[in-house]
Amino acid sequence: MSRAPKKAAIVWLEDPRQYEYVRVSQFTSGSRSPPSERAVRESIGDLYKLVGYGPATRVDGLFTRDIYWLKAHEERLRKGRDDG
């Protein structure tokens, strides 16, 4: 009997439940090692806020990982907060 591999958890840098929503995208890298948190942060720049990221998977020599993010102006959209 074979067991399915254990799926790695998402690394949350902030509690996503405090926001009304977070965006999800895939980050792809062609390097020899999985993209680090730093590489992901540098790729999205100052206009975006990284909230979390998923495990890296490798397919055909490319690493892919899901990233969870907000646009910088969306950070104010915390649940229960009304800034008008």
C-alpha cells in the first residue's frame, strides 16, 4: 500500500483572515533551486505586499510556487475596518 506524499503547508507571513481577500498568482523561476521568499519579494516590488507563499514544485526544469498577495493600497481592506 503506497501513501500519497505529504503536501507542504503554505507559509503565511501574516494572518490572511484579517483581510477581506488576498490575491493568488503563480511565481515561476528557471533557476537551479526553488525561488526564495526574498526572490519573490523582489519580483513583486514595493507596489505589492506579500502575505504568504506555497511550496515550490519542479516541472520540466522550472520551479513554480503559489504566492498570496495584496496590492499596496488594498492593505487597508482589513475585515471590520472602515476607512471611508
